[in-house]
Amino acid sequence: MAMVSDQAAWHPLAALQVMFSYAFMRNALLAGTIVALVAGVIGYFMALRRESFAGHTLANIGFAGAAGAALVGVSPIVGLIAFGLLGAAGVGALGERSLRGRRRADIAIGAILTLALALGVLFERLSSAKAASVYAILFGSALGVSEADLREIALTAVITLLGVMLIARPLLFATLDPEVAAARGVPVRLLSYVYLALLALAVAQAIQVVGALLIFALLVAPAAAAQRLTARPGLGLALSVAIALLVTWLGLTVAYFTPYPVGFFITSFAFAAYLLARLAQIIARRILVHGTTDPGSAHGQPMAEMIREARS
Amino acid sequence: MSSLLTLGVTASTALPPFSLNLLEDAQAMLWYDFMRNAFLAGTAVALAAGFIGYFMLVRQLAFAGDALSHLTFAGALGAVIIDLNPLVGVFGLTSLVAVAIGALGDRARARDEVVGVALAWTLGLGVLFSSIYTATGSAASSAFGVKILFGSILGIPASQAQIAAVMGAGVILVIVLIARPLLFATLDPEVAAARGVPVRLLGVGFVLLLAIAVGEAAQVVGALLIFALLMMPAAIALRLTSRPYVGMALAALLALIITWAGLTLTFYTSYPASFLISALAVVSYLVVVATQRMGRFLAQRRVR
């Protein structure tokens, strides 16, 4: 897509203006913004709950969902959401996420993942789809987003964000200290189902834009970076969203000026953000060995302790 | 549904029909070169996956195993672009990430993060490599990528099957040799360290071994299938017995049975092998879970 690459070096502003004059770039940026916003929020909870494996599995289930929808002849988004919700229910039901149940949860997720991939292979065979269409599901097509797609994405995003806002407080409590939360009457189990369903929705809406494999990057890396930078939930959530947005915009813009795919740049910038956050954490520790001026690092230890206790 | 019969790798009309004489069936099936190769490679991959998978689950490395099997995609494509043998790329990338996981993610929470971020980035690399690969010619490129992801156990040449057998044997040998200290270090890391067992080294070494097993198997059976064989037989074994050595052997045996059954079914039905084997694996697991829950439920009622 190096249509204006030689101008970029000389007139950056003009080049950006040209970029914004293309409808497909405006749509891509808008869709990317929505996806990044949702991924930043949901991903933060995913990192806190250490459910990256579940997130990755739900993203892979999208492959079976879209292939299945193509086979039956309905819109891919229907298959994506249906399979995502089924997968979330399966992970929840098989997992019995108890305090000691880490391994069991892993196995449940692995079983669902294997089943979904097997079904994906079968559907793809049966629907005689070309390898290229599998690629489209896996890697998405951010530059081919239509107005109708945008409306769909915006709708699911609003639903997902509203859902998260409704359960944010009890979910945080149930995540950080499930035992105490359960003792105080918080429906820990139900919350974990609702959360998984929201994660599935977030993934389903994003798959069409960034693809099954790359939504995962936006879920996991910005949140991981944010957690390295602060232990305060509100600030961490905001940071996670900010990094996700920044990474997406940068990725789309750089991809516009180079001949390489969007997905590569978005994941690479996300990875770079994570590395920078780790570096910043190391430096901050060196500087603040004795001081407690940074509220984030002051809260960091007890919170990490809490999480570790909740786990064991 | 009749169109199913025409879908497989080979036209099923040319193959002998299934009869009740099982010995004759097996002879007829193994008369074909591609089936002999598939059985040889499948046996090696299944046994190695059973042994490694057991430790993978006990050490809570399921997500890492999944990530490593996805890495093979980027590794193979990257190597092909710079004119190397895909094996070099697969082993290079998986070993690199294995060491990073072993070194950076020793605590469970950090591991979830490190594995996730590494997986995300290498998937992005895979996208880049596949776009470069497509741009440099070869129209069959996306088919190549899909082949890496989903494997083609019925299409491997004899030489590759032999390499798979040798590597599988090597992996099994190493895991059997380190089984005792590894088990000790897994179940009680603090006591093991106090007794002079190199816990950290064993940890990194095991992830590396997992990477080698995954890389070797992905070449033969595809990233999808290897994960099914790593995961499900070991999960069943963990539910059926708490004795580690019995569990290991059971996992390997189950992986072998599932693979052989899947290959036989694929020969007679011409559904994709990777689908049949992973579906068999998951269904066996679900049957075991359901039976156990039913048993528990009935026992509770009897007590009341």
C-alpha cells in the first residue's frame, strides 16, 4: 500500500491528510479504535484473572464459528458470537474454577480449544472454502471494513462495555480475593460466566477487523504492560486502553505507508509497549528502592501478594 | 451428506471396503505406502506427546504448549523466506521462546503474561512472513500456511516419517531419563532444590523438550493435532490415576490408541485425519468426565 510513501518523508501533515481522505482508512481507524477500546478494558481483567489461555481459545473458536456460519449460510458474526458464547459456557462448566482448580481449568480450556479447532477443520472441508478464506478469518481485513460492519462492531462494543461497567466492581473483588468475595455473598461463579461471555463477545466483534489471531495481541499485551506500570485498578484500566488505542493507530498508520500487513505492526508495537513497560518497571525499582513516592509501586507488593494468595 | 465420500485426500473408491475380517483389513490398509508412513510417524508423535503431555499438564504448561504449537507457523514461513529448511526456523523459534518462557516465567502469573505476549507477537510475525512469502511469488503460499497449521499426515514422504520416528524416540528417551528428578522438582520444588536437584535447569530443559516435540510433530501432523495429542490423553490419565508413572504410561498408551483409531477411520471414511484424531481425543475425555461425574452423583444419592 505504498501509494504515497515518497511524500511521507517531506510533508507528514499533508500525507496524513491524504490518508484521512480515503474512506477505507477512515473506516479502518474508526473500527480499530472501537476494537482497541473494548480489548483494552476486557484484556485488563483477563490479565488480572490470568485467563490469557481462555482468551486465546475464544479467539481460535472464532475460526470454527465463521467456518460453520459459512457452511450453514448465515452471516459470519452470527457464527462467531454463537460459537464464542458456547465456548465460554463450556470453559466455565468444565473448568469448575475453584481455588485449587488451576490445572483443571487449563485442561477444560484445552479440551474446548481442541474441539473447536477440530470442528473448524471439518467445516472448512465441508464448505469447500478455499485456503484463502481461512486466512481471512485468521488474519482479518482491517482495510476492508464497510459502513455496515462498523455499525455491527459499534453495537457489540457498546453491549460489551456496558456489561463490563455493570459488573466491574464485584468482578474485581471476585478476581482479587475470591474467598472473601464468596463469603460476602458475591456470586463468584456467576461473575466468571458473565465475564467469559463478555470476553467471547469482545473477541467475536473484533475478529472481523483484526482477525482471530491478532485480537489476542490487543487483549494481552496492552493489559500486561499496564499491569507492569501500576497496581491501581482504575489507573491500570485507563493505561491499558490508552496503550491499546495508541498501538492500533500507530499500526494502521505505519501499515498505510509501508507495503507490510497491519497485523504485524499492531502486534509489534504492542510487544514493544510491553517490553518498554518491563524496562520502566526495572528502572523504577532501581530508583525507588528505599523511597515510596510512587503510589503504584507502594500498592504493588500487597496487591501482588493478594493475588498470589488467591491463587494458591 | 453423500458428498462427504468424495472429499478426502484420496478417492475412497480406489480403496478396499471395510470388512469384518480385521486382520485382512489391517493388511490391506498397511499395503499402501502413505498409510505405512502415516502409522510410523503417528506412532512416534503420539508416544512422545503422551509422555511430554503428562508433564506439561502437571507443570501447568498447557498454555505454553499451545503457544509453542502456534509458533511453528511463523518459524516455518520465516525459514522458507530466507531459503532455509523450514525445520531450522521451527526449531530456532520454538527453542528461543521456550528458553524465554522458562527463564522469565517461573511464577505462574508471570508465565501467563510472558506466554501470552510472546504468542501474540509471533502470530504477528507469522502474518508478516506470510505476506512476504505471498509477495515473492508461489501462488500456493496460503495453502502452505494452512498445511503447517493443520498438517497432512497422509501426505508425508517416507524420509520425513523416519526422521519423525527417530526424533520421537529421542524425546521419549530424554523424558524417561529425567522423569524422576523432573517429577520431584515438579511436585515439591523447594525440597527438591534443598536436596540439590537443579530445579530451574530442569524447568527450562523441560520447556525446551516440549518445544522440540512440538516442532517435530507440527511438521508431520500439524499444529492442531499435536496439541490435541499433548493435552487430551494426559488429561484422561490424570483423571484416572494419581500415580505418576502409571499416569505417564497411560497417557502414552491412550495417545497411541487414539492416533491408530483415527488413522484407520480416516482411511475408511476419508474425513480429514486431523479432525478425526482430535475429535476422538476430545470425545474420549468428555466421556471419562461424564462417567466420573455420573458415578459421583450416584454415589451421593446412595449415601442419602
